[in-house]
Amino acid sequence: MNLLLRTPNRRRKMVNNGKIDIPDLMRNSELFQIFMEESIEPIWCFELDKPLSLDLPEDEQFNLFYSNAYLKENNRAYAQVAGYERREDMLGMRLSEIMPPSIPENAESIKQVIRAGYNLRDFVTVEVYKKKKIIALNNVRGVIEDRKLLRLWGTGRDITAQKTVEDKLRKAELRYRTIADFTYDWETWEDPDGSYNYVSPSFERITGYASQQLVKNPELINEIILPDDLNLWEEHHQTIHARHEAAEILFRIRAKDGKIRWIEHICQPVFNDKGEYLGVRASNRDITKRKQSEIKLRNALKEIELLKDQLQAESAYLQDEIKLEHNFENIIGHSDALKYVLYRVAEVAPTDVPILIMGETGTGKELIARAIHNLSSRNKRALLKLNCAALPASVIESELFGHEKGAYTGADFRRVGRFQMADGATLFLDEISEIPLELQSKLLQVLQDGEFEPLGSSKTLSVDVRIIAASNRDLEDEVNHGRFRRDLFYRINVFPFTVPPLRNRKEDIPLLVKWFVDMFNRKMDKNITSIPKELIRHLQAYDWPGNVRELENVIERAVITSKGSILKLTDNLVISAKVRSRAKLKETLTEVERTQILNTLENTGWKIEGVNGAAGVLGLAPSTLRDRIKKLGIRHPMK
């Protein structure tokens, strides 16, 4: 710094080549006074109450200097720095008043002077004054005699504004660096050539690789992005540098620990004041948890939708079931044959093994299946059933396994199959022998693996279903004749038992008759209270080829036609019963069924539907009866 002094004759001259040498100035008192008055830089002199030995330890010198120093000389510039209008207002003030030692910068400045022997030139330190002004010292000279300090001269300059700006810049830099370095996101600054000049530390937290690895090797980003997302990234990368437009994409990376992470990448082009392209500033956020939550939510919604479909399907199924008239709601009887069946039911119900229920038509196989389900751990869900004999072969597969929309002509909507509806529950397959041979292999797969594919779908579904199968045919005979798969038979024949026909438990007939009469009394608002013993003996003398279902139909017709409170049978029933009774002894199960249907058709004049039709007598749907007539080869004698 060159300092110009104004002399009395108004001429200007340099002082010591631009460097202020106070002792030299003091040799010329007039020049010194001019210098003090005209200098725009602070000048001061602290006098000591008593000389300070330079041989004392630093801490002791520090304490003595502060306790003994007072302001002896100063100029107006120094007074203004310290916050005073006139220099005279400061004269005599103690050093500790002007520069409090409690301020770390002040204490450090004085210690530097002590360490230098009170003689420093061209050094920079900072002192903070009581009025919050900041001065930078650049020249300090002590007056020393016999190694004792008498006084201390010094010069400096006011850098309060400079320090304020520097502090603001430092704080701003610290703030922005802190934001960049400690932000949760991984920040980058990319040059136009694709190199990185800055990568924030979060890069390591997210990817497992050090930030400098990406700075030194920009290709690292291509190595960690998943191959399926790499084309998207490269196209985006080229576009942002070519078009200079803000953009955002989602991509996945494989972190160093092998885990997949989702990254939300948002970038913004950067330009200078002249509009020149400087590169791209990008923020990369790890949104893995958010994506995982979205995926879980989507899966949950799918599951909810599936459950909704299942509940709707179950609801529709149960509504259909409610519409049907149940043959009976409880197992009625006390015969030994029935008790044995119930004992077997109690044994097998708690397990999950497949069950095969054999028995003639109308013996109550479905009722036994319901009892097994109700005693099992699956009883919180409904028992689902499918009568395989009541459906055309082309429909059974869709009913069992479901189909997708458009799976075949007429499939205008998605259908949930019985197996899917019965997941976690029990599926009762009545008349399982009627399932087409080509479909039995698919059924076997479900029983073995618990997996199947709906019609028109390539998606494999897994289910946990307990199977209860029933048949009025001799399945072993069906296997021997090639009409039923042997492996499927062995699969469902784990725990077989036979429901006894009504002719083998005739002692249950009185209880059944009473139960049916009470049921039809409620339905028809009748008041039949008397059942003649002769009527019961007559019913017990009959062999009941249609079993309990036939008995129910007989009692229903009797309740309808009976007048008053006494139950009476119809004449037609007695006649048809005698005919069927004589033919029963030597017939097989199939022959029994054929004979029963044929006799019923003859007794009803081959009338199938309507009042007193064969379907009503046998307790079958008209379509089911027609299907059985076709399968058994029954033909009208006049056609």
C-alpha cells in the first residue's frame, strides 16, 4: 500500500516506499503529527503502567499486557473504527475496554504479537473491538529497553465490511455444500462432454460406490443401471445434452450389495449469463421403499379384487344354493348302520385327506359331505359343490377351473371356477364318475399338486382345497371298463365309505317320516299330527330304490293330498312301490337306477316335467333326468 501524506506546504510525498515506519516518522514531530491526522488507516499506541519483561512466560505476559496497557496515542481513523467520533474520547482507555480479551480473535492476535517479540511487519491478524468493528493488523512495533516493553505502536485497516461479505460468502458456501453433501438425494453436476465434476456423498449411501469413483469413471453409471433400463437411460442422456431441456425418468440400479434400487432422476440444464450451455445439474432420489409400497399396494389391490371376485362368486353360488330345496338339514336316524357311518365321519373329518363317499342315489351322500366339512377346520368357509351329472361335459371344465373372458365362443365374461372359490375350504364333487375322461387328468393334477390353469389363461393358480367325492356307481368297475382313470381313483379312494341305503336301515323310517311331515307342515301351512302305525309298517315293507329322496317325495305328496290331521298315502305310490320292490333283489347299482327311472317313466306315462312328472317323482331336474335317460340307453317303447 502506498500512503500519501499532505505536508504543510500542501505537497505530497511517499512515506518509506509506501510502508509506514512509525519510529522514523516520530523523529520528525511535525511530519508525525501530519501523518497521524491525515492517515486514513488506524494508528494507535498503547502505553504500559509499568515495563513488561519479555522473559516472562507467554501466558503471564498476556495477562500483564492486558492489565497494564492503556491507550496513549491514536488518530481519528482508529477512533472511528472503535466506534468513537473524536480520538480524544478514547485516550486513557484500558486495552481490555477497547479489545475485550474474552473475544477469541483478540486473544489470539495479542498472543501472536507476544510470540513475535512485539515486532511484526506485513502480517495479518484480526481484532474485534467493543463496538463490533473488525480491524486487520499489518504492522506492530514495540518500544523495548533492557528487554522490557514500554509501549506498543501499531497500524491496521478497517475490514468490517470485507469480513461481513466474507462471512456471508463462507456461510453461503457452507450452506450450499452442506445441502449438496448431506442431502438425502444423490446430486451430480455433469459437464457437456458427459464427465462429472461433482457427485454428492449420497451416491455412496445409495449405490455403495464412492462418489469419486463416478467422477473418475463416468461409465460406472452404465454398469450399475439394470440392462432392461439401460436403453431408457442412454436415450434420456443423449436427449438432455442435445435438446437442453429439463426431464425426469425412473430407472433401476443394482447397488454394490446386489440389491435392486429404484431411482427417480430429475435433471435441469444449466446456462451462464450469456446463454451458453454449461452442463446438467441432476438430482437422483432413492424411491425404492415407495416403489415397494406401490408394488405391495398393487398386489394387495389384486388380492382384494381376487377376494372380491371370490366372495361374489361364493355369494352367487350360495344364492343359487338357497334357491334349491334341501332334502334335509340334519342326519335323521338311530340305526346301527347310520351310527357306523357317523363314527367314520368323526374319524376322518379333522384331517385333510380326500374322501370317497359311495352309495345309491338318494341315500344322503351330500348330507354326509356337509357333516364332514362342518366338523373340519375348514368349516369357517362354505362347502362348495358341483353335481357333475347335472352338467354337459363341455361345461364341467369351466365350472371346475373357471375361464378368462374370450376363452371360447360365448365366454363374454371372466368366470371364477369352483376350485378357486374353494381355496381354503372343501369342494364336494357329486357323481364324480360323470367327469369326462379327458378332463380327469387335469383334475388329478389339482389333487396332486394343488395347481391348475383356468381356460384361456397361461397363469398357474395354486389352491388348497379338500376334496370330497361321491358316486352312485361302482368306480372300480368303471376303472376296469376304461371309463375312469385308475390313478385318479386311487387318489380319491384314500378314505372310502358307503352310505347305507334306506332298505338297510328301515328302523330310521319312523323318525324320517315324522321329520318330513313337520317340515312340510311348516311349508304348506298344514296341521297333520297323526301318522298311523299301519302306514309306517307299510313304508317299512317297501325296499325304497330311491332311498331317502324317494321317501321325501312320497311324504310330500301325502301331505299335499291328506285332508285333516291324519297322514294318508296315495294309491299310485303303493302300486308303483310293489312293482319296484319285486325287481330289486338281483339288480346291480346301474341296473337299479335304470329300472327305477324306467318304472317311474312308465307310471307317469313317460311324462318328464310338470306335476306328477318323472323328474318330480325322482327328485331330479328335468335336464338331469334326460341326461340319465340318454346315458342308460332308455328308449320310449313307441318310438
